[in-house]
Amino acid sequence: MLKRLIVGLGLTLASAAGAAPDPKNWDAVLEEASGQTVYWNAWGGSTATNDFIRWAGDQVQARYGVTVEHVKLSDTADAVARVLAEKTAGKDEGGAIDLIWINGANFAAMKENGLLFGPWAEDLPNWRYVDVAGKPAVTSDFTVPTDGLESPWAMAQVVFYYDTARLPEPPKSMPALLGWARANPGRFTFPQPPDFLGTTFMKQALYGMVEDPALLQQPAEDVDYDAVTAPLWAFLEELTPNLWRQGRAYPQTGPRQIQLMADGEIDLAISFSPGEASTAIANDQLPDTVRTFVLDGGTIGNASFVAIPYNANAKAGAMVLADFLLSPEAQARAQDPNVLGYGTVLDLASLNAEDRARFDALELGIATLSPDELGPALPEPHPSWMTRIEADWQARFGTAQ
Amino acid sequence: MRLRYAPALTLALMLGPVLAGLAGTLLPAIGIFPALGGWAPSLAAFKALLDWPGLERSVSLSLTTGLAATALSLVLTALIVGSWHGTRAFRWLETALSPLLSVPHAAAAFGIAFLIAPSGWISRALSPWATGWTRPPDLLIVQDPWGLAMTLGLVTKELPFLLLMTLAALPQAQPRRSLTVAQALGYGRLTGWLKVVLPRIYAQIRLPVYAVLAYSMSVVDVALILGPNTPPPLAVQVVRWMSDPDLAQRFTAAAGATLQLALVVGALGLWLAGETVAAGLGRRWIARGRRAHAEALARGIALVLGALSAGAVLAGLAGLALWSVAGFWSFPDALPDTLTLRPWMRHGPELLEPALDTLLIAGAATALALALTLACLQAEQRFGLTPGARSLWLLYLPLLIPQIAFLPGLQTLALMAGADMGRGAVILGHLVFVLPYVFLSLGDPFRSWDRRHATIAAALGAGPARIFWTLRLPMLLAPVLTAAAVGFAVSVGQYLPTLLIGAGRVQTLTTEAVALASGGDRRLIGLYAIAQTAVVVLGFALAIAAPRLVWANRRGMRGA
């Protein structure tokens, strides 16, 4: 009986191992991927991203015979919950999700709970173009090493956008922002944590307040969290009464701010996408007087990734899609402000002349800053900062009414 | 199929998922969640829940908004029906309110938000010439801390539901005769109705009222759009915990869902106690025998509030429709700068696939529900089963238990059973919610069918099957189709069951709309709201038109 069990177990393991495609043998991956359907779970709240995902799906269908279905999420955590539910039910293969757009705390949680497949990302053919040295965020996701469990596909950096018709000189530092908000109460807000953008605003503010920014790279438990964050809470105590609706209500997501600005309710908003304002202007969502700026001293930048769940059904197809997203063609398209306006993860110096030309040909939108104007990105703090700041904000401001 | 087993099968299909789902929620609440390393029972989750600083406000918000929305809807329903039933104004109001039943809650809430916000349509129409505003004022109207906007949003959607339920119950109460007697004794129209008819009607619409209470207390989408968020009502917070990247919060979410369930049960108890008090007071009020209470004023108020409620939803929808073709549109312009079909050209083709899936799933779930309901009702008749009050409660159970308390558990169950991810599983999931509505709208017309027709047919030699197929069913075509339209509408509106059971792979207009709504783009929200509403209205239109076409030469068969 026991013997049969062991043999059975061995067979299961062998077949499971046989089922996992190896990106080092790319031809085999391509062969296996052909005919597969990849369910890409990605946030569906932005039309620009949805259109880009459809385009990418059409391309890999035409070139590699991989069908891509975009599962539009209202929250990335829904996908994490799904994989978790599958693990709960013992569904260790044939899972519903093949690829997730992910980063930060969601990645950390999935990695920690063994919900991801891999390593695979650093063996993709197009990985050689990735700017690992120049953009450390592509292998260090909120300081958590990616270990090849996720593949980067876009760079993001905090910017602020404002309407020049109502606000000619925007405040370029957090103290200036506070002063401006005092003089003009009700004209600024941020998405309510746990929305990542709201928490990012606080991390950005924290950057300007800590003496030694290196502290933020350590887990929050390892440093004197209370002392480090004390100036942040003092800042927010003063800012909150001067926010939109006196801080008693907040927009629930980043894009909601676009509508608020178009409605004339706010004059200044935070974004994680340098091209968002230009794209919104092109879609009649913002007036063409809106412009973008970054704070003096730099702003936080991070990378967006795609990851494959441990029980994904179409792992080979998912890899082919991830590799396509890293191709110079897809990267150049994503950087086009008329399409997405996301920064590339590639090192342009490593590309051949033809591929470089794709990037050189891009025209920045009227509200998009050039890479020089954006300046160097500050690294994301360790995910524990996000978690603790979010929880503390909830306790101090999110339940205060 | 053996007809005798139909009721048991129906109950199993409806209650099995609910009870199993509840177990899947209660276990993590007491710390058992093997995938996250929870093997031993513990009360840590409840401790975390109690430690959450917003709990008190969250709970009281759920209670106050739920009770207020239910009470307001009920009072308004009674006033409207009591004052205006049988008049032309009533028919007008009925025509205006019934299609509102089919407007998805989230779409209605978005429309109302755009109407009443400081930068909304009303404010735009009055600015700057009347208000002097060139910028919207910084006023907390939507998302106010007391949940007033949310309560009003709920009332505009629950009022049509209770109104239709009341209208369905009216014939059995035979109000005409009692009212004639009351009016002969000198009672005013409204006072007479409230004293003589309402007590009998209320006994019949109790369960729908409880369903409204349970729904209003645990609603998520409307609360997200119109409700306060610092802190939000409990159901919203439970959803937030469920989607927290920190997976340990799933335990807190389960504890919160358990509390939500207890809260609904407690509120139902409170409501039942309120019924006793109201009955006592009402009896004394009736016994005092006063003939009229400011009749004209009350009737006027009822009409104005009813019209306002219908008007708010319709104007909100109109606003969203306008947004879907708007170029740039800023405050304080009452109308957009330009009109453009670009959003429709760009996103119209994407509507097709989810629309087809929506039709398929809603059609299948409704057909299943109809078949089961008819089989149950027929079995009831043939084997002389008498449905007790208890079976009616069972029927309402899926509507009384907050979705958030059993759907996550149901998802895990569906996965374990391997029945998962396909449209088939989603159809079964929808069946849980479609069945009660179909049963409730078909039960009374079916039972009140004049059985003398059957007796005559049997005397002429027809067997039970033939009587059912060639006599009863054709004669009941109109109510069957109405029940189908109601079931169809319920299925179209399902968000959480579709998302959780379909693994996100099954995409309907509603799941797409909610995902896009998270981006807050009013053009897209308008586009999807119109598509969603159109699908449902189409169902109702078919239900009304079909009997008239089929029975074009049988006037008595065309239904009301």
C-alpha cells in the first residue's frame, strides 16, 4: 500500500515537473504555448491600459498562436484571493489565472505564501535588454527581491498634475504644498488608503522628512518606526483639515481624481503614471491646460510586473506573453503617450539602431515630462512601511469622521 | 423527472450553496483556514475585529442606513398606494417607477451622485447665474458621514420594489370592498386605506420588507459610491479586508462577515419588535376612530416624494447617457461643449461579447428557475402539499443572508467540487438568487388560477399533464413571462456571484461595468449603465408584448 502510494506520488511529481515549461529551452516553450489561452488578470479601471492589453493579445495571437483573455479586475487583490481560494480547495493545477499584473505588497504576500511559479523571468529571451543596472526597481520590488518570480514590463514614477488655468505656480515640496493648501483649503486630496496611491503620497511625504532615507529600505520593524513617522503624522494633522471635503471624504481610486479635476473640485492631484494627464487630455477627460511636475528632491518610482501563479494552467503561454511585453516593440508602444505613457524597463543603449528608432520617434504628450525632467526615481520603501502607514492612517484619519 | 421530488430538489439547489457557503465563512472566522496555516480554532480574528477603531461607527452606520432606508421606503409605499391607487396619477407613477426596478443599483447610484454633487448637474444648472459659483463649493453632500445620500439612493431603488410587491398583494386583500365600507363610514381615502387595508397588505409584504432591510444593511456597491468612507459601513470594510494584500486579514474579513450576519439577524429582530409596537399603537389609532388626518397634505407629499424619487433615478440616468456622448464637459456648464460618438465607437464593439454572455447566463438561469418553480407549484397542486409559512421563509433565505457572508465560502466549495470557472457554475450560482424572485412572482397567480377549468378538462378526459401544458400554462402565459423578466433582471444585476464563481473568466455587462467604474470615467460608466439597463428593459418589454402578440385574437388572455 505504502509502496504504491510512493510510486503514485513520484509519478505525480514527475508529471508536474514535466508540465512546467523551462524558458531556457525557448523553442519548446513556444511550441507548448501555441494554441494555449492565457487569462491575464489585470486591473480594468483604465481604458488606456485595457486597449494596450488588447493590442498585446492580438500580437501574440498572430505571432505565436497564443490567445489572451483580459480578466478585468477592480482590485488586484481579487486575483490573489482567487489563487488563495484555489490553494485552499487543493486545486494545485489547472488554476484559473495564468498571469497577474502585480507589484509591491501583493507580490510580497504571494511570494511569502508560495503562491507563485518560478523562477522563470530572468531566462526570458528579451531579458537581455532589461536595464537591471540602471533601474534597480526591476529586480527589487519594493525592496523584496523578485528572484525571477515576476517579469517587469513598465516603469512608473510619482508625478503631480495641476490645472495651469487655476494654479499657475504649483507647490514643489511638501512644506510648500501644506502652505498652499492652508491658503487654498479644499483644493487638494489623495485617493483613500488602502488605495496604493494614497499610501504612496504618504511615503513620498515621508521621504522629505527622514534624515536618512536608507532607513526606509529596512523593514519598519527593524527601526524606530514611531520616531521616523512622527513628522509625517504632524504634517498630516495640519494638512487634513485643508483637504477636499476637510478630509472627511476621499476619492476611492487614482483615476477618480481626473474626474474631480475636470469638475473643478480640485486643482492638484497625484499620479503614478507620468503620461496619465496627457492621455486624459487626449480623451477629453481633462482640459488641455493641465500640466505635470515632480517635487524637488525627486519622487518615488517603481516597476510593474507580471507573475505566474503556482497552479497556472497555461504557463508557457504566459511566458510568451511576458516575453512579448519586454520586446522593444511592445515597450515603445507602452511608452507612447497616445497609448499608455508608461516608462520602459529596457536599457536603450542595448538595443539595435532600428529598435532605438522606435523610442526616438515617440512624441511626448503636452503634459508629459521628458525623462530628464522626471529626474532619478527614489526607491520604494520596504513593503512593511506601506502596510504600517496604511494601518496607522486608517486608525488616525480613516475612521475619525 | 418525478414531479414529487421537485420541491426537495429546488430547496437543495437553492439552500445547499447558501449553507455550505456560510460554513466556509464561519470556519475562517474562528481561525480555521488551512491554506493560510490556520488549523486550530482561535478567537484572534474577532479580537482583531474588535480592535479595529472604526468598528463602532461602521456598525452603527450599517444599522441606521439600513433601518432608515427600509422604513422610509415602506412609509412612502404605503402613502403612495393609499392615497393614489386607482387614479390616473397612480398609473402614471406606476409606469414611471416600474422600469426603475430594472436599473442596476450601481448605475442608479452613479447617476444620483452626478445629480446632487456640488459639481453635479443640479448645481451646474443653477451656476453661476443663481448661485454665483464659478467653482463648485466644497460641500460634503455625497458620502456624508451620516449616510444620508446613501439612504436616499437606496430608497429610490427599494421604493419601486416594495410598490410592485404591494400591487401584487393588493388583489388578495380585496381593498375595494373594505374601502367602500370605510368611506361610507366617513373615513378619508388615505386614512381609511391605512386603517383598513394596510394591516392586511403588510402581512403579505413582510418578507419582501425583510429582504429590503437585509439588502440595505449589507449593500456594497451603492455604499461605495454614495456612502461615507471614513469609516465605511461594515459590509464595505469586510470587502476591503478581503482584498487586503496582507492575507492574514482574511481572518478579520471572515469575522467581519460573521458580525454582518449577526447584525442583519439582530436588525430583523429589532424590526419584528417594532412591528409589535406599531401594531399596538395602530390598533389604538384605529379604535380612536378619527376619520381624516390632513389628507390633502399627506397625499400631496406622497405624490411629490414619489415623483422626486422616480425623477432622481431617471434624471441621473439621463445625465449618464449624456456623459457617454460628451466631449469635454466642465463645471459650471450645464451641457457638454461638444457631442461625440467616440466613446461608443471605441467601446461599443467590446460590449458585444459580455452582452451575449449576459443574455446566455440570465436566459439559462431564468429558464431553470422557471422550470423548477413550475414543477414545484404543479407538484404542490397535484399531491396536495400545502406550503407553510416556513417554506416561504426558506425561499427568502438567500435574500435575507448578506451575500458577503456566504459567497466567499461558496467559491471555495465550488472549487473543491471541481464545478468551477465555467458558465455552467455561474448559472447555478445565479439560480440561488433568481429562484426566490421567480417563485415569489409566479406563486400567487399560479395558485389563484381557477381550478374549475381543470375540473371541466378532466371531465372531458384530459390527464394532468395535458391540462398543465394545454390549459394552465397558456392561460398563465402573462404571469410566467413577467416572472421570467424579473428573474432575468435579477441575474443581469449579479456582481459578486459572477466574479467569485466565474473566476473572473466569465464576464458579463455587470462585471465589466464594475471593473470600469473603479476608474471613475463617467463616459464609460454611462455607456455600460445604458447597455445594462437596455438588456433588462428589453426583457420586460418582451414579457409585456409577447402575450399581446400570441393572443392577438384572444382578448381575455392578454393579461392586464
